[in-house]
Amino acid sequence: MFNTILVALDSPEISGRVMQALKSIQLDTVGKVILTHVISTNETGEEQPADRPYSDPQGVFRHIEEELQTYKASLPCDSNLEIVTGDPAEEIIRVANIYEADLILIGSRGLTGVTRILQRSVSSQVVSDASCSVMVVR
């Protein structure tokens, strides 16, 4: 049903739920899974183009890559890792478009009301702007 699934991973708690949801999909029929993590420019204070090497003085990149490698090892299908910096929703959609993803799998922090507006819901923005199907895991 899906040729390419982009899996947006963030914090360990949310990532665990997202990976459980991914395992409920018949992965043996999936062509490729793209595991991605966006390092928000709000966290780094600088914008880094996705096609340039990322300077990682505190080891943040290496830690994220190790987590993604662990998830990748548990998948029964072909997979790639993408770690990028920028606005999370924009970068998730951009990477999904690059890989021509059929599905974006993303977690939700469960924000509601004013908190959802003030902290910007990445999953809501991805749902409204993506050109493919999006599955949000609560």
C-alpha cells in the first residue's frame, strides 16, 4: 500500500510510540522507510542548510544518529536516516517531498487550547501542509 514512509522522530517518549505504530503497518510490503529527526533552529540558534555538513560541538548530532541507527536496525525493510536543521514542520514536509513519501508518520505531544497555539503544533502543521497522507500518533 505504501512505497515510502517518512517517520518523523523527536523525543524518546514520542519516538517509542511512533515506532510502535510503524510496526503495526505491514512493513514487508513497504519499499523504504525514512527515519528523520529535525533539529529545530530554535534549539541551535542558527539555520543550517540541509545539504551542508552540520557542526556538532556538543555531540547532539551523534546522539540523535545513534538513536536513529537503533530504530533502523529493528526494521525489516530498506531504510535511510535524515537529520536536518530548520523549522520542524517545514523540514518534515520538505524531506517527504524529496523522497516522494506516500505516508508521513508523526507523533503528537497532545497540546490543547492556548498551549497548542503558543507552542505551535508541528503535527497539525504537517497535516495541513503535506501533499501525502499523514498518520498522527498520540
